[in-house]
Amino acid sequence: MEMASVSNLSPMPSNEHEALIQLFRNRPSLATELLREALHVPVPDHNEATIESTEFSDVTPTQYRADAVVVLSAAGKAVLAVVVEVQRKRDPDKRWTWPVYLATLRKTMECPAVLLVVCTNDRTAAWCGTAIEMGHPGWTLTPLVAGPKSMPAITDPQHAARAPELAVLSARAHGSSADGFTIVKSMISALPLVDDQFRNMYCDIVLPELPEDLRLYVEKMLKSEYQYQSNFFRDQLAESKAEGQAEGEAQALLLFLSARGIEVPEEARARISGCADLAQLQEWIQRAATVETADELFA
């Protein structure tokens, strides 16, 4: 696995708007994390979060397209639909189209629907959060807005490992704060859990918002090919070429479990160390972010 050198990391995402939307496409449950952790909005119990079509049509030929649509389901039935919109600046037309998105999605999915607006600056967030008066008595739409001020500050590497995309948004929002180093370090520790093809993009979302000294630190951590210097994976990934990729992944997994304080019985340790199936090891690494016991890896 290889990663582009720092010299190839663009100073800004080629399209910041699209990059932020991609966070939700990669991990639809990011929508529920923002609702719960940034906005403290109750979310119904569900066992699945999926990306659905973003196109809406009303009774006229006019076509509307949201940035992303996430549908939460329980036992195969939709329980909540979330329209996700990324806003970098004011757009008065949205105050007319957003109600259309919600009403159409609610009818299509036959479940409650909410509007989640992710803003890249607090001024835009304040504007987006203004109530939209629909004209009908008692009918007012107030968008749910996640801006830098409402974004949770993730300082715990275990939290970041469970929600890498949320950690990216946290680092972007709070990288310049007093806890910026700890927040960014937590994000870096979670990057090995992200698909190779998206790591550079995630860093591009964060880097332009960081102070120069912290930006240089992140670039150093990401220098050359796959040399993530996280607490969990630094030594194992550096040795993986010499020891064999599967063996390196197995050692990384054991270190990750140890860092989370999870006891690994001898039988489980032997099973992990003896596994030569790289795909299986990578699946276990993904599970390791949320399990409470080593045995849950193999469930």
C-alpha cells in the first residue's frame, strides 16, 4: 500500500464541497454522529445507514438534487431520512429548495425526514440556521446546522478510531484551538482505518485550516509512502515490508487492541499472529475500533 508524498498533497482540496460530501458517501453513519454529537438530536434506533438517490422531482419537470441523502433503517424499514447539504456561503435559493427536498424525501421513504446542513464557517452556519417560514400557520422549518462551533472536539484516539470522518471534521474545526495538537493527533491515529484512496483527500480537508506549525507536523507524519506515525501503528507499519504485510498487519492489530486496553487471551493472540489472510486481518482491524473483547473480533 502506498501513499503520495507530501509534495503531492494539494494545499486545498480540488473541490472542497465535493470532498466534504464524500465523507458521507464513504461513511453514511457520519450523519447520525453529527446529529447526536454535534447537535444533540435524538436519533431512532437503527441497524443500517445507507446512501440513497439525491435526486428529487416535484409535480413539474423541475429536477432538484441534494448533496447527499442518508436513510436509517431498522429491520428493513426506513425510520429516518436525512438530507445532507454542505454550505460554504449563503445561497438564498436554498431557502426555497430545502423544504422541497424534505417534503419529497418524506413522501418517498414514508418516514420522518430532517435537514442536516454542514457549514464550513460560523457566519454561514448562523445564516443557514435561520427559521424558514413556510406561510402555513404553525409550519416553520429550522435547519439543523453543524458548523465549526457545534462540531465535537475529539481528543480521544479511540473515539477517532470509531468515527474517522467525524474526527476529520473535528480537526478541521478545532485544529487552531488550545487542544488542536491533541485533536489532530487523534485524527492522525485513525487514518490507517480509512481506505487508502481517501487518506490524502481527508488530509486535504484539514490542512488548510491548521496553523503553520501544526500543518508542518501533519505533513511530517504523512511523509512518503504509508508512514503513518500514529500511536497504534507506527512501528508495525514501518516493519511490515521486512516482515511481510500480513505479519505487519497482525502486529498492528495486537498493538491497537493493547492501546485500547483490551486483553488478548493467548488463543486469540495465536489466531491473529498466525493469520496470513490480509483481507481477514484488515476486517479485524476495522472491528477493533469498536469491540469490547478480543473474542468479538471473530464473531
